Amino acid sequence: MGNSKCISFTKKSQKLHKPLLKLAGKVAKLACISGSTISTAESCTGGMLASTITEIPGASRYFSCGFITYSNQAKVDLLNIDAAIINQFEAVSEKIVTLMAMKCRQKTKTSISIAISGLAGPEIGNECAPVGTVYIAITLPHGTKCYQFKFEGNRQQIRIQTCVEALKILLGELKILVIPCLETV
């Protein structure tokens, strides 16, 4: 144990995470008001979204679980996505991230599931999906929506931008779900 080192966050990384925590707090409030439950399926963010959501005290009231399906095999094993479909469309695609969100919601029985797949770098992508290409899909009781983003920056910046956008998408959908709750008050 004498040679082990503890990894700590620098002030710079803490500053980068502040917008995430602010959005996660808003998501928490609206999830509680609407009675919504949330699950995640993440690839390029490696659990960062689930981690951010659970930074808010009381997250167990609305957050069920998160799948980190970084490899294609994990998408097959944990979410039951057919390997042939992944090979046909590639993991970083609208089709696969939509399936990730839908399968995640089916498995967890949550009211909302959000999925992320993308290329954060630094390796070079391809002509269909260059580094910075990210797909985010959200599945709700009334359907599924998918968004495509082209982010710039280093690996950490792309992953943080991805989580910010995922939280904004969650927030937008939760606002729609909260309106009927507020009308009954």
C-alpha cells in the first residue's frame, strides 16, 4: 500500500464538472416532481452520465441503473442487441444508440432511458463517424428520439460535452412530463 497513489480531481476538472452537476440537480428536481425513473446505457462516456446523475443526493428516488456497454460484445451481452445489427450499422450510429435506449428501458422498466454512443478520440474515426461524432437516444413511454452531435476538443472535453447535452435532453423531456403534474396542483 505504501506505493499506491490516490487520483484526485484538479481544480480545472472540478470546474469542467460544475455545469454537469447544475444540470443533474435540475434533472433530479423534475424527475422527483414527475415521478419519473431513469436508466442509462453508455458507451463513449463510460458511465460518466450515470455518475453525474448519482452525484445528487437522493438519486435513488429516480435513478435505477446504468449499463456501461463500451464494447460491442457488452452491447450484445448486457442489452441483447444482435451482433449482426451492430456489424451492419456500426456501434456509432443512430440505429444502435436507439436500440441501446430501447433495450435499456425494456430491461430496467424505467419510465425514461437515455443511451450514448460516439467517438471521443483520440484515435481517428472514419468518414461516416469522425472523432467527436456522438449519438444520444432517449426512450420514453410515448416514443424514442435520437440526436446526432459533432463535438470538438480533446477526449475529456468531448465526453463532458456529451454528458451536458444528454442532461439537457433529459431536462427537456422531464419538463414536458412535469407540466401535467403542475396542472393538477
